[in-house]
Amino acid sequence: MDGSNPGLASSEAASRRTHGLTTKDEQAQPFWLKKTLDEMSVGEWESLCDGCGRCCLVKLEDEDTGEIHFTDIGCKLLDGKTCRCTDYPRRHRRVPDCVRLTADVVRNLSWLPVTCAYRLVAKGQDLPDWHPLVSGSPDSGHEAGVSVRGRVKVSESDLAPEHWPDRIVKWPNRKPRARV
């Protein structure tokens, strides 16, 4: 999307397009399988977000190991019911450490959840069946148990930072269990 490395982007796209697909097959494919992150329009880029809210959880970094730990603490702008930012257009002004995702940032962030569509597409993988672009339902991520709905226990505004390590959880960086 940011176009900072057009040579890499075009070679990734060419590689995707030449894996035994005919032009007709290629046209039938969804945009996330035909384009790299760098090639996507703003609308396509934004639609990749499944609305899980996992990236909006407070994360802590171990100073000794550099390991990132998720918590069940939501960003002060995260609505835990809708799993959406309450001030998306101004989020970077209101939360200075809110990460602005670009194709380059996605490729270099180690903490993006394993379910994150940006991460999957950057690796050339397809989206899971529960993703709203695949299912056609904006609620499918919630129904599949991927979102933070009902799991955010407190907002960062309501808990002193010295208590944040007590809120470390494992579930945000795990794939959801298959439903039977």
C-alpha cells in the first residue's frame, strides 16, 4: 500500500500469478490473492481488517528477552463490544503509540496476531473461512471466537501501568479452535 519497495511488490505479485493459474482463474481470485499489500487500494487495505481488536490490546515487552506479551487490557479507544476504535480517524493523535500499519510495517511487526489478515496476506496465504471478506458477514469473526468481544477486562485508562503485567494472557496470539 505504501509503495516503498515496488520491485519487491511486483515480483511477489508475479510469483503469485504464475503458480499454474490461467488468466481466467486469476480473474476469479479475490483481490487478496492477486495483489500484494503494496498494490492494494485504500478500500481493499481497510477491508482486510477483520475487526477482531486483538492488535488494540495493550502489549508488554520483556526487557530482557524482547518477547511481546498480550494482555486483556484494551486501548483507551477500543470499544470492547464492537471491537472497533471509537475515534479511528484521529487515533494517532489521541494515542501516539498507536501503530500505523503499512505494508512495510506489517512485514516487520512480530506481534501481529497469527490470525491477522495483513500478516497472512503478506505471507501469501489465503484468508480463513471466518474472515468477513470470505464469509460475507461482519459478525463472523466474533462468531468464530476470534475477536476480543467479551474478553477485554479493562481499559488502559482504568488500570495503573504497574498492574498491567498481572493481566498477561495467551489467547490473543492463538488461532481459534475449530468448531464442530
